[in-house]
Amino acid sequence: MLVLTLLAALLAPADSKISMLDGQSHSGPLSAITASDVEITENGALIKLPIDDVMAIEFPVTAPADSGESQMLFFSDGSEIHGTSIARTAKSLTAQTVLLGAVEAKVDAVHAVRLQADNPSFTQQWNTFLKRDSDKDNLVVVKRDGSGLDFLAGIVSSVTAANVEFLLDGETIPVPSERVYGIVFGRPPGSKTGTSGPHVAIQLTSIAGDVLNTKTIVLEGDQLKAESAWGQMVSIPLNQLRKIDLSSGRIQFLSEMPALVERFDGIDPENSLFAGLIAPEQQKLLFGPQRNMTIERQSRLRLRGREFSKGLCIHSRSEMQWELERRFSALECVVGIDDEVAFNGSHAVALKITGDDNVLFEKLIATTDDPIPLRLPLDGVSMLTILVDFGDGSSVCDWLDIADGRLVIAKEKP
């Protein structure tokens, strides 16, 4: 009886939360995903939602889990998959993964591999190597004293469990794989990584933190069938997923849009004790608005422990404007004072968001306030303006985050 109960639990439809393009949400057991619809049971009724109107499917009851895999594959399309037994020849790369099973891809589909377990002390350096432009392969190793990472530029001809064959100055050197922290493969000048391509519109996030960009998905029983960005058909247990993001092509991140106006008026109010102590040009350099990082440029945006990879960190007093050309239906974001300064005392900052001449949101936000999720209508709006001002006559702790700021692209009217 116990076995039957466990089997029934495993085969039961997964509880889901579905976010729609118009800001509405639905909750209930997920029973089907096809090329045209998402099907759930909500309040006892079976409903079908057009997949073109779905922004995301989340599984809130699924707990995070460690995959137990020490290696990592970084694909050129932005996918990041934990794995083991990474091997590479002149034509292809293979690996074993808990999430996808056996993985095989052409060499140009893989941007980098990390062969050793993640070391938080090296994270920033490793991320720098991932962003570096190079037409040669970078063999990344740990310095002998363990103080950081170093690299050699050459050509990697093969990767096995035992050795990395590395061509350096015309000589092939077998480097023990256990000494190699990772490899960032060279790419032609002008090529980009982290871009999934025009036909890749779905991003899957696993409970272990894997990120997989896919072209298509179909739910068959408890398995999600997907075509990866590199062309491999894979099958993923639904209970291993945390989120299915279908928003690609339907949103534009505010931090990735050039501002028509970006004005910084200074870090201190006029006639204050510290006003004028720092030259205006230096103030703007140090405290001007930052994209996808905090004012001090060392970390991502964080609001009450939640980290955001996208968004704006704006110091008072700043004003930013974007020309929208009436292309968007809504602005979605989470606003609050960044954790970097939020716990340094009781202070406040003033936020005002306007669309053309209409005030969409205005509030004095205190360091003690919880983050505020917003969805502001932008139908017919040509100009979006965000003003971050002194809230309490002081600029102390005035690091306002417009976290995960995204503009929802308006659907064409029939």
C-alpha cells in the first residue's frame, strides 16, 4: 500500500503557478504542455491557456537540491548544466548529467567547461575569464599557492578524465585534468556567447540551478520533452524543474535599453553640509546609475537576500528617461533599497515613476520596507521617466534598486 501511495504521488500532476502576459496568474496541477496550450486544473475545473500568452510556469513547492555533480558545462547559447565525465575531441564534447542524461554537442556549441568543483573564492575570476574575448583556448589553473587563478593561451585538442592535450608554442603538452580548474574555448572575433538565437524561446531552470535554453517543449506524463539550443532532444523529469520561462521575445529588460536621458544631479541636497565637496564629474563617475550591479560595482542587486541578475541601482538624485514608442503594455519590477546599505540605519528615498505626464507610482521607500513588486500599465505610453530623489533630506543609504525591471512587449491588436 505504501508503494502504491508513493507511486501515485510521483505520477500526480505537479502544482504550478502560471504567470500570464496580461499580469494575471493561475494556480493548480499542471497536466499538459503542447505547442499551442498549457493545461491545468484550477479550482476543480480543467482550463487551457494559450501558450503564446504564458510568461512563466513555476513550481513553488519544489525544494532546491544539490545535483552532486562537481563539473559544469557552459554552452554558447547561455545554458549552464552540471555534469561529470566531461570529454572533448576535435569535433564534439560529451558529458554525463543528472538532469539530461548523456549530453553530446558540437565543439562550437560549448563556450567553456569547469572541470573542478566550484570554489567561491575563485568565482569572480572565473566569471572574468568567461567574459574575456580570445581566439585561443584559455587553460585555467589554480596558482601554486592557491591564491587565485591563472591561465595559458593555446589550443586544446582533447579532454579526457586523465589529461587535457594542450598545444602551446607548437608543442603538445599533456596536462593532468586534475590540475585544470576549467577551459574557456576560443571563439572568432565578434562572436557572442550567452545568446540563445532567434529560435530559442524557452528557458528551463532546475532545482539544482541548471539553466537550459530550448527551442520546443512538450509534456508527456511526468517527462518534459525538449529540443536543446544545440539541437539535442532531451527528456527531463518535471519534478526536477523549478521554472519554465517562456518570456523571451515578449519582454525587454530596462537595464538593457539605452536611456534617452540619464541625469545625475549630485549625491547631496543643495545647502547641505557635504554639498560641493566632490566635483560633479567625480560624483557621477562614483554614484551614477548602474546596470545589473550595485553602485559600488562589486555585486549583483539584492533585496532581502534575493539576488537579481538584471536591474538598475540608482542613487539620489537621479533621473532617467526611455523612449518607448508605445511598444509596451506594462513595466514589471521589484523596488526597494539594496541590501548593501539597507541595514545601516533608518533612512528613506523618494521614487517617482511617470508615463508621459501621468504618475504611475510615487512613494517614499524606507530602508525598513519590504521589497515592493510592481506592475505598471504602459499602454500608449511614449516616454517612461524614473526619478530617484532625496526622501529625508539626506542621501544616506539612497541605493534604490529597480530589480528585474522588464517591459512587456504589447501584443499586436487583431
